[in-house]
Amino acid sequence: MVVFAGDINGHIGSSNVGYDGTHGGFGYGSRNIDGSRILEFADGLNLVICNTLFTKQEAKKVTYVAGPIKSTVDYIMVRQEDKAKVRNVKFISSEACVPKHKLLVMDMWFKARKSWRSKFEPRVRVWKLKEENTCEEYRWSTSTLVLGHFGPRTEVHIHFGL
């Protein structure tokens, strides 16, 4: 999943004319040149601007406030195919993450994938090597494996006393 978010400093406006797949139609204000560039960027990369997908009151669309100036310059974009996963985009006005900006939050829905359990592998019973029969049986099976792999009497045999 690709999420592109941040303070992009452009006004995309409330109209989605010419950008039906990119602009949801519920923006704020009027479009400027930088807003057109943002829309072209999103359209070229097959992204949708999530801020414009949901109907909100005018006061809840504003992400930047400086005195009498109010605008939306913070955006979250996702791929067109991930648009259905977006449940809501909201602004938390009580949290000032950057001066004069409001915190932008996106709620998404993901389908949990079923995790497959690994196959059962029996534990190695090391404590059984304390028994004399098991210890001799292990020593014999490893020595035959080593002899079969390395041939007759090598440094490995001498090291392990085989």
C-alpha cells in the first residue's frame, strides 16, 4: 500500500471537474495553480486525494489557520485500488503538530489475513543422551554418517574419538 501525505501547499478546491478519479468532489475553497499541479501529480500516479472523498462541514475541512486565512493544504493520497479501504479522513484541531496546522488523520480498514501454523516438529530429546543405550546408539549412528560422508579415518574421527 502506498500512502502519500503531507503539507503540499496547494489549493485543489471543491470542484472535481477534469479530475473525477483523483478528486472526490468534497474539497474546500477554490483551485490555484499549485492545486492543479497536485491534481496532475495524483492523476499521473493513479492516486486519489482522500481529503475530498467525504462530506464534512466547512470548518472540518480546514487544515491551516493563520488569522483570517483558512485553507486546506495538508493532503493524504492513496492508490485508486486502495480507495475502498479508506473509512474516514479527519482533522484533530486540539492537536497542533506544526504551528498553524491541524493534525490530519486517516482511518483505514484492513482485512486480517489468516496465519498458517507451521507443521509440528518434535523436540530433540537431549536429556535421553544420559541413558547409556541411547548414547551408544547416537554415537554409532553419527559415526556411520561421518564415515559415509568423509571416508575412512579423518581428523573428524580423531577429534570426536570415533
